[in-house]
Amino acid sequence: MSTETYLNHPNFGLLFRVCMVEEGQELFATLYAQRLFFLVTNSATEGIVFQPLGRSNARQMLENRMRLLRRAGQQADYNQLQVTYKQTFQ
């Protein structure tokens, strides 16, 4: 079973999900080169909303999510996200 999630952006093409940020919010990056990041919010009133993010903001969101997982004791999810972090930002 694949855990990868993709979304088509109207201007930038295929995006892949980096991680969940909060309920209804996820961090996505462009598939090619992983240079552009978007906070994608799924709203009942507005539908899917793409908010562009800088690399440093995206990194901070991912680090915050890793902290939350570590504090919650979700070690398997934390380890998986740490691999994603290293692939994306290092």
C-alpha cells in the first residue's frame, strides 16, 4: 500500500504531500526539484486553498510536526517524517 499523496496545482503541476500540519492542513512540495512549497487547506467553505510558503517556513512547519509526534510518543511516524525531512531539506 502506498502512503504517497499527490495533488495537482493549477499552475505548478503535480505536488506531493510532505506531511500533515494540522487537521485540514497539509504541507506539499513541487514534485520536481522540491523547491516550491505550499500549505494546502481543505475548507468546507472555500474548497482547496493553496498558500505558497518559503523554504524556511516549510522547514519550520515540518520541524514542528516532528516535535509534536515525538512528544506524543508516535515513534514510527516520527521516524518516517525524519527520513522525509532529511531527503527534503538536507
